[in-house]
Amino acid sequence: EMARRAESFTLSIYDRLHFSLALAGGHESSKSFYLARCKQGDKVLLELQDFLRTKRRAKRVMVDGLWIRFLRLKNPKTGEWMVVATNLPRHLFKPRELQWLYWRRYDIECVFRDLTSNHSLGIWHSTKMNGILQEFYLQFWVHNAARFQVLICGGIEVPKNREKIEMKYRRPNFK
């Protein structure tokens, strides 16, 4: 359902538990893109099973009228292989860049872990929706401010105003 309502020409990154033909179809109907790590085993798409049996690094297949590109990516640190599925055009990103994009998803997992365990998000001090929302937004603000401080202390420049950012601002999707 979220994929069908995604903004056109946006990219959604999914963990290996979420990829399905319904997801790919939803992104096709909204003209948006996806990058999803694929599960491996007997209960996956037949086309993916065929790809896993080969030594190829990439293959574009049509499944139920949808073009899906499978890529085999190797983690240079661990030597492990993972397979991702995407509908991104080949000329937009190199495989190494897609791998880097998927690894950025790990930051999301860290944020959820921090918010639920370190910041105790989910234990509310209010019973009213307005009070819960205030706590929720404050937790996100505190978390992001702390992350910016970590980046600054590590020597990474954080833009101070929107003029320095080259890309056009798009509203975030927190779903």
C-alpha cells in the first residue's frame, strides 16, 4: 500500500523480509523506485532461484509484466554475497553505489534501536495524543542533534543553512 502511494521518482530501500511482486507492482504504479535485499532459499521467486544458480553478477528479468533487475553484490569486508532487486535504470547507479545505498539503511536500524532502547521511545509520559507527539518529535530532535555532534567531532562538515545544500528540498517520508 505504501509503495502505491510513494512519490514519483523517489527511492525506497527495503530489508530482505519485504521484497515481493506486490511491492514491485506498487512501485511500478507510482513510478517510484525500490532497492530491496532478497531472501535466498526455496520459497523465493523462480526467476530469483534461477539467478542464484548462475555465477552472473546482474540479470534483468520480466516477472508478471514487471522488469526486475537482480544484482549480486560482495561485501568487501566480510566477503559475503548478497542479492538485491531493483527497478532502477542501469545507467543511474553502478553496483558499488547501490551497495553503498543499501548499507545506508543500517543507519535507520541504528536509529530505531537507539530510540527504542536508549531513549525509551514507547514509554510515554502523557495519555493525550498531543503530548505523545511532542515527546516523539523531541526524541527525534535530540537524537539527530546528537548525531550531528558526533559527525562534527569526527571532522565531517554539516551544512548550517539550506543554501549550501545543492539538492532541492523534498519533504521526508517517515513511514
